Amino acid sequence: MKTRKVLQCGLAFVLVMLLTAISAAAPTLTFKFSKVNVPRALETLTGGVNNAGVTVGEFVDKVGGLHGYILNAAGTKFTKLDDPKAVSFTAASNLNPGTPTMVVGSYGKNAQGTSVGFLYKGGKYTDILGPKGAINSAAYGINDSGAIVGDYTDATGVTHGFLLKKGKYTTLDAPGAVGLTVASGINSAGAIVLWYFKDSSGDSGSAMTTNNGKTYKKLAVPGAGPAGDAAEDINGANDVCFVYFDPAGRYHAALLHGGKYYKFNPFKSAESTASGLNDKMTVAGIWSVKTNGLLQGYKGVYH
């Protein structure tokens, strides 16, 4: 009996030491941030980043106009995007990881800001209208094969996510969604991330589908407040970036990498988002400048 107790104590000690060693050896994810700013813009809202480090998004000019942009990795070559059909705004949301560059977003077709999705490729704009009967639309993600995800609103006022692949629309509705589902990102394998209203108050939840909406897996940033979280993009390794709300209602950036969630605020900002990912372990989004509250863009390399 004494021998058995000694062995049990010894095994317990070994197990504790092993768990301690594993915990100590667990890698810590680190981020290196750089600022993304459109020249002479009042605010820059970065939406996506490709594998070459090129970013897209929208910017606010000095008189409050909203335009889309493409900015090279060094931040030295800037292209303004204004859909020729736009009346009130043009906003670029994301781009594909590789080449040729394909940018998706939305524009306001009237003074009320009713949105229409667009694809920008080779200097040309193509409308992404959503399925038949849609009263507005927006495009949020695209992969290298040209598959596009976004959302549209039907005649009853319900907003659905969509996948546009080879000219065919598939409607995406997250389980339990109350009035709104947004398909926000798609990777090279066709995995799609979404966010949705989970109650009538507009609190949000996140999900992923890997089979065009036949089944969904819920995602949730730990410690998010009642307002929830929103999955924004997914890369080829199935890393997912988020914006989440803390219990006080402030918004922050988060990343799901290797099965673990990481929370971060670039430049120790009070609030931030993570809206784009590439396959080179780079995340992009916006941060709030403490001195004036204006929003600016960032890229963050993580390892």
C-alpha cells in the first residue's frame, strides 16, 4: 500500500511538471504594427490586405467625402476608387490574396445611400447586385478564383449573406439569425465567415461555413460583452479576424490563430477592428487615435 501511494505521488508530480513545462513552452503570439494612411485623407479605414502587402479600404477626404482606395505595400502609390455610378459614396471592402488584383466593395446609388456591390478588376467596375429581387447589396470578400461573398436585403427588409460563384448566387443565413446575416470573408478553399444578429437588439454572433452554407460552426471571442463579435475575414490557414465588443460596449480587434483567440489594440489604441487577413500572417484594420478620435488604418504582422 505504501509503495502504491509513493508511485501515485510520483506520477502526480511528473504530470504537474509536464503540464508546467508545456504551459511554459506554449508560444506567445506577437504583433508588429505599421500605420496605413492615404495621403491627405482626414481618415483612413483599411479593409483588406493581400499577400504582397497591398491594402484597400475607404478614406474620408477633407470635406467629408467617402472614397475607396488601393495603396501599395510601401504606402507610396495610391489609387482612388470612385465607381462611375456612385452618387453618395464608394467604399472598398477587401481584395483577393494574389494576382491579378480584384477589389470588392459597394457604392451609394442615390443620395439616401442605397448600396450596390461592385467588383473592380483591370480598371473596370462591375455591379454585384445580389440575387433577383434584392433591393440593395454589398460585396465584402473575394478569393483568387473570383468567388465573392457579401450581403443583400430582400423586399421584406431581411438582410441575407450571399456567395456568388461562377455567376450563381447562393443565399447564406446563419442559424438563429434575427433579420441579418453578413458573409464577410472567403478563403482559397471556399471557407466563408459570417456575422449575424442573434437577437432583436442587434447583438451579434459569428460563424463559419465550409460547404456553401449547408452547415455552420459557431465562433465566439472569449470575454466579449453582450453586444458580441463579428468575424470579418479568413485566410488560407483558417485564421479568422474579428471585431468584438467588451462589456462596456467598446470595440476591439481579435484573431483566431491555431485554435486560440488573441485580443489586441494596435498602438495601444482605445478601440480598434481587424477586418482583413492575408496568407502571410498579416492582419489589417483600423484604430482610433487617442488625441483626436479619428480613425486610421494599420497592418500587423503576427508570429
